[in-house]
Amino acid sequence: MAVWWSGTDELVRWGTPARMDRTDRRLLDREHESEQIDALLGAPQGPRLVLVRGEPGVGRSAFLHATGERLGARGAAVRTVLCVSGDGERPLLLVLRLIMALEERPSGTEQRPSAQGPVARALLAVDQRDQAAMEALLRTALTRGAPVAVLVDDVQHADPDSLDVLSRMEWPRGAAGVRLVMSAARHAVPGGAGAVDRLDGVEGARTIVLSPLGAHDITALAARWLRAEPDAALAGRTAELTRGVPGAVDALLTGWTRRGDIRIADGHAFLGVRAQVPVLPDDDRFVAALDRLGGPSRAVAAALSVLGSLGPVALELTAVRTGLSPAAVGDAVRSLVEAGIVDELPGPDGTAAGGWAFRLPLTAHTVRERLSPVERGRLSAAAVEVLWKPTDSPGTGPATLPAPGLLDETNGPAYRADRIAEAGSLVDRERAVAELTAAARRMRPGTDDGRVLRWLRSARDLTEHADARDRVLQQYAAAAYLACDYPTGRAVGELLLRDPGPTLDELDLQEAACLVVAVTANQRDWPTMSRLATAHWWDGLPVPVLAKVTGRALALCHLSRWQETAELLERTEEVWNTSPRARVTPAIFHAMAELAMGRPERCRRALAMTDAPELPPGKVYSLTGGLFDDLLTSYDLDSARTLLETTGLPVDVLPPLSRFLYDHVTGRWDRALESARRLLANSEVYSTPVSDSSLLPARTAAVLLAQGRVTSALQTVEDMRAPDGSPPQCALHASEAEARMLLGDLDAAERTLRHGLGTARAHGQVYGTDELWALLAETTTRLGRAAEASACREHLQRIADRTGNDRSALLHLLVSARVPRPDAPDTARRDLREAVDLARVRGLPFETATTLLTAATAGAVPAGLLHEAYELFGTIGAALWRHHTRTALRAARLPVPDRKRTTVENDHLLATLIAEGLTNHEIACVLRLNEDAVAQRLSRLFSRTGLRSRTEVVTAVLTGSF
């Protein structure tokens, strides 16, 4: 539904960049630890010292702050001490701060500093570095201090002398009201770890360990900060890079949002298809922790960020590449381990170290990216040299380093390809190209497309021979298309067409021509598409006529210039109808053009896919997707399923748009909306040359309308509306008209419908216009213009007769029942009964339910069938139509199932309409009530929920608390 940012009325559109909102500082999933520390601090004989431990960024400070707030709420006195980097250089500073905190008087009481008081004596003892005096003063302050809790944060930065004093303290049991709560990183700065760890051994002390967040809590934290539910891919990538450390989650999401890489659609957050892992800034806590360790540790960390996956051999390579001695490298590694930046992994025997890995992959990425390209290249070349040694021929000489076993064998191929790509010309070019292209082929599309593009870009740059170059460019262009990197795909595709090498045959160049046109369609670049539809553009290219004809025909299809497409292909049939592989693509385009003009015969023959056995699997896949989408344009589910049976392709392997359309027509609306959000958020739409390029936003809007989300539906339509002169968008015009009709604006609905029909007529398009004629018939009927409605009905009949399409026939039956015919006034009920039978045969849930509702309301079928419609609407989630069916059930004096659930559904629908920003008048139109009835329902809603205003209702809906 429409979403507003907190405190504003700014509407968040589908595909809007995300923002970080950290105003909600509540703890997340620390209930157990919070109960534990509350019990320890609340017990009269509880421990005087409580340590809160956890790795950097895990949320110790937030936990300590929340603990202090709860203590304060219960009336306890709370003092706070913060240790910072640099405190370790000031002896006894922490003890001094503790004494000052314990001697502090409550606010409002008079405080007279005394020259002989404890604080003054402590200051003198600090100047004299008198540890014994400070220990005695602290013990006195603890003994006579008033009941107070002192919270000390980041004690790992404290000076060693103070930590030594604290570790030797005998905590007096007489000071029952004094509690010290200290937070410390489990991995302190080198040299300080032992001193902090000794506090764990203080008699009577207790330790609470904060662990990283689990997958569920990472998702919840991201949802809180992004104010949108992250999808599985975003949540999974966040967990992978941050290992559940909240500070790292914050840094990662901040980096992505600053670059606009996270997009919001319908209250859900998605990572952009071309998003890269951000590099943490120099002032980030994780970067600063590394920088504090000094030059040798930074140099070793940088080398390990590239070489770490090689295992023990990484240290030998590090020593060689950094110029440090093996001992210095070992010392630096120990510092990195002590600081919690790097983990030492056990070897096979469990004794010697088997390797080293960064605790946070995000830190490893940042350290690696801070290297210059030359440094990365040299380190990567060293890794490649070792990786290639086991397969080198015996004559190449003995290996100076043992062949490594990669620490992560699962990701080994990707690591290998990454190193080869970064090594570039420093390694054997021919072998590098072979391995990079092979690795790219093995990577499943959609898994890590950005990585694949880097590999192929490197392979392109490394290719020295023209023959090999063209094959790499082919693969590179296709990968760019699948990764939605359309500028790259178009540039590489045009390069193949303008300078084709001798290894490319006419079929290869036919594919390249189609790719250039397809990429242009996905960019919605209609001026360029118009140029691609001209003979002039293609005549200047040194490619075979087959490629020119096929590319131009595809451009004409995308522009919906169907008659020109058919004429071009008829005129050049002797060029393209020469072999199964050459003719299959132009033949499909010809069939689609004929279908769009209302002549389905060629398309029906094409569905047999008789040439499929002669085609490569990729070609069968792409052509099947295009035909499948075109069939579902007119809801022809039976033919679409027959096509899949013929080609042996399951729905789950089809492109995202095809799966979305299938989920929509089969009533799997939750899955359909999930796909639509992701696709629309990232403009990740693979256009196929169907008769309507607006299917994704149009069908999404249709689902939103059926759920009562009218404003969201209209916003979706508006965001995807094409400029004048663009191809027809019949489905989008239909969805917009339905929304206008729901709001009672019939004049606007009529203008939208006539505009859509005019555009289709100008392109000679018949297929897909049946929805527009049916809605126009309903609109003109409601406006009292019966003659115009009858003309619409006659148009529908001609379309149904001409195409033989069941959907058109069904719409004609429904319109015929709604628009009286002077020559046959008593046929309405018969038409509705026939419509019900046809809808049942077709088996589309929403279509069947709406037909049953129409027929039962008109008395053409038994009223009891309203219960079937009611259940169908409930199954697919059509809340608004379920409301209309409840109204029909009451009018027919039939029971409405589950009265309690009905109340909940009515309240939720009304709240949704309010959250959509509708006025009472508009709500009345949508629900088919009068405004007084709406006002009464609002009063009952406020009474039942305790909410007091529309604003509170909107907030409850958008936060998910309604």
C-alpha cells in the first residue's frame, strides 16, 4: 500500500531509494540477556561487578544504555563512565573517574568540593601515580557510597593500571547498593586483552556475553532501520557480509542506502541488481580498529584480504610481497587475532594454524578495495601462481610453495576466478581467458551477476586473438543483459554487429541483432527503437541479411507495428526460412504479429514448436518465454500450459516476468506481488515482443485494486505510463480505468479507455483490446448511453469470433448480460449461465469468482454459489471483492461464514482504504455504500481498536501493528 515516511506526508513510490532511520533505539532480541542483568542487579546479594562482553559492533553500548534506562525508571541512581581510545596512555584514569562518579551527589543537592576530600586526594594520587592510594580511595568510595549503579562502557580502552587495580579489588559486601557494570570487547586492543580478561576472574563477578544476531533478528533490524521489510536476498546478503554484528549491519546498510542501492517497493526493500558491496569509510569503527594496530598489521591484513583463502601458504606469500620478515608477519597476525579482526582457523591436526580469515567479510572487502589496482593485481598474481602450480607440467620446474587446499572449497572456483580477473596481464592470458569464461558459464544466472560481469570484462581485456575476442564478447553481452546492465549489453552487442569477426556465422549475428533490440526495449528507449526499425540503420552494418531482417522485425514488434512486421517477414521469407535455427525466431515474430492483429492461426501452429529438437536449449527457452507471455496477455492459460508441456519446461525455470504472470492468472497473488515488488523496484523487467509491454505494472495494479489499495494501484500505473507515441498499453489502460470507476469517476475512466483503444487502433492491434471494450461497455451503460454500450458489445463479439479466444467470448457474454439487446431482451440470464460454465472450464480463480458473483447477483444461477465465490476471493486475497460478496450474501439472506472473522476483515479493509488516503466519499464509492454508512463504520473502527484518528489508523497499518 502507499507508504509514508515517519513525520512527513511524502509518498514512497515503487522503486524509491531507501533511507536509514535509526530513531528507534529499542534493543532487538536481547530479552534473555536483559532479564539476566536485571536479575543480577536487582538481587540484594547480587554481584557487585557485572561484565558485558561481546565482539566490536555487537551492541554492547546500546545494551548498557538500555540497562541504565531501566534502572533509572525503577528509581535507581545511575552514573555513566565512557572509556575512549587514548585512555590507556593515562595511568589510573578509570579509577579516578569511578571515584568521582561514586562521590557525585544527586542533582539538586549542594556539592562543596573539599581540598581534603576523596576526589582531591585522588587527583593528587594520580599525579603521583600512587596505585596503592588509589586502590584505598576506591575501596572507601565503594564502601560508603550511596546506592548507585555505575555503567562503564568500552573498558577495553581503559589504562592498564586501573584494570590492574580493579582485578585485585576485594569487593566489599557491605556496599549492597553499589554496582559496577562494565562493557568490554571480547577482543581488546593488543596488550589490553589480558588485563580485561582478568576482570572475568574477580571473585563474585558475573559475565554476560552478547552474541551476534541470528538471521531472523538481522531481518528485523534491517526492517526497523529501512522502515521496510527486506526481501530474502537482501537479508541473506546482509547476514553473509556482517555475520550478525549490528554495527556491521548498520555500516553496510548505510553504505548501500547512501548510493541508492536499496530500493523500496510496497513496503519491501530490495538490493539493486547492480549493487556492489560498499567500502567502509576511514572513520568507520572496523577500519579504525585496524588502523590503530599500525603499519605492519595493516600491510599483513591487506595481503590476507587477497591471499587468506590459500591457507598456511598465505603467510609465506605475505612475507614475500610485503617485505616483512616471517617473524614480523607472525607478530602482525597475532595482533589482528587479538583485536578480533582476523580469526585463526585450526589445521587438519587441530594443533597448528590451518589458515586465517577475516571475522567480517565486509571488513575483508574494505581492506582489499583500499589497495591500489596495482597492489591487488600483484597479490592476485601471486595467488594464481600458487593455484596453477599443481596442474603445471613437470618441465616448468619445482614449485617453491606447496599447493594449497583452499579454506572454503565451496567458493573456491569463484575465488580462483576473482584472483585471475584481478591479476590480469600478470598471468598467462590465454589460460586466464579460458578459466574466466568457463567460470562465468558455470555461474547460475541471478546468483552473482556483477561478479560474472567482472570476470568477462577481464577476459575481454585479456583476449589477444580476434577469433577468441568475438566469443568472449558474445558471452559478455548476454551476461550483461541477464544482469540488467543494459548499457553494457547494448555497447557490446553493437560492437559485434559493427565489427564482426570471422568466427561469427549468420546465426551468431542474428542473436547479436536480437540482443541489441531486446536491450533497447528493456531501456524503454523508444526513439532508438524507432531507428532500429528502419532499413537504413541495418543497411550500414557488415552483417548478413538474416541478422538485419530479424533485428528489424523484432524492433517493429516491440513498437507494436504489427502490419509492417508481417509484411517485412513475408517479403523476406526466402532469406530467413532456410533452416530450423534460422527461421524459428522470425517465424515466432511473424506469428506474434498476426496474433496481435487478431489472426491467431500462425500462433497456434507455432505452439507446436516443431523445430525445437533442432534448436539449442537456450533458444527454446527464450522463444518459449516470449510465446508464454503473449498467451497470458489474454489469460490463455490452457495454451500456455500446452506450450510448456511441448517444450518440457516447468514454470519455475521461466523468466521472472513469466512466473509473475503465471502466479497472477492462477491466483497465487502473494507470490505474484512478491515478484512484482522486486521487478518494479529495480526496473528488472525483461521485455519480450508481446502485444502489450505493460503487463507487469498492469497486473500488479489489478491485484492491488482487488485488495482495496486504489491509490497504490493508480501510483503503479502512473509510474509506468509510457509517453505519447509509445506502443499500446491496453492492460495498463484497463487497470487505470477500473481504478477510476471504483472511485466513481466515470468520465476519467471513459477517457482512459478511449485513449487506449485509439492507440491500439493506430497500431492495427486487436489482441488484448477486449478488456477495454468490456470496460467501456460497462462505463457507458452506467452513464446511461445504451446505444454506445451496444456498439461496444458488438465490437467484443467481432473480436471473439475473429480470434476464437475464450477470454473474449467470456467478456462478451458478461457484457451481453449487462447491456440489454432490443432484439433479445430475455437472454441475459442465459448468457450469464453460459459465462459461468465457460469460466469453470477455463479454471482461473479470480475470473471464476467474479463471474459467479455477477451471475448469482443477477439471479441467473443459485444464490448459494455466492459461497463458492466468497471462498475463492478469500483464497487469492481479493479483500474488496470478498466485501462485495458479503453484501450480496446478506441481500440474498444467506449466512456469512465466521462472523468474528468478517468483522476483522471489514476493519482491515476500511483501515487499508484510509491508509490509501481516500476520503469518506471515495471510500463510499469503493465499498458501494453511502457516506453516512462509512462514517458509522469509522466510528465503530475507532471504538473497537482504541485508535482516535485517521492518522493513528494510517500509522497502525503502515507499521504492521493494526
